[in-house]
Amino acid sequence: MAAWIVPGDVTAVYADDVPTVEFIAHVQGLATIEIGTQSTVGDGLKAAMVEIVHRMWAAVTADPNVAQESLGSWSQTRRSGLGLTDTEKKLLAKAVGTNSMHVVPTTRGDDTFVDVLSRRGAGTLVPDASGGDPIPWIADGD
């Protein structure tokens, strides 16, 4: 699998960060679990990966005795763990044009709603032109 970003992409944005190729490959592996392999890598995906690598690199290279730093109005809290955050998962999905909608199956086993009604003699189901409630379907010929 080709690398989506290289260490120089991260260093160009965060000059103090010099993550290893292996570290970036690890982060890309985590991202692949969420969004699959990508044949093309657009600017949005590169930007998302740079941000994720930056956060994770800061976590692994930070002084283990420092959990939070602040100076004037600036502050930073170090998070433990190297998993993707929910925000990062959403960012990756947006970067590749997917969303978090899921399909809910409307069948039980091999039977569909139409199969069950057909066995009960309902005939062919067609959309109800009147838009009736709650299920806008009627048996053909009714």
C-alpha cells in the first residue's frame, strides 16, 4: 500500500515534528480500518493525516511526566493512547467523501416484506399515489 503522506508533509506544517516512516504507516493502517484503502489521495485526506500524525507523534514523544502545559493564553493537554478519536474518524470520512449513515436491513432471514405479503395474497405491490399513511403501498388492483 502506497503511503498517503511522508514525514516531510508533517514537518512542512509542524516544523518540530519529524515522525518516522514506520510511525506514519502505523497511523495510515488505523485510518485504513475506518475508510479503506484509497487509490487517490486528495488534499483533504493529506491534511487530515498530517493532523492525526501530529497529535499522535506529540503523544509518543512528549515528556511522560507532563500531562498539561500552559503559557499565557496557550495550553496543551497530552492525551494518552494512539487510537483514532471520534473527531478524527469523522474527519477522515469527510476527507474521502463518505458519511456515517448506515443501512438498516428490512428483512428477517430470506423473507422480504413483499414476499410475506405476496404469500398472503396481496398481489403485486405498487406505490400508493395518494401518499397514504403510514405505509404508502397498496396491492395492485385495490
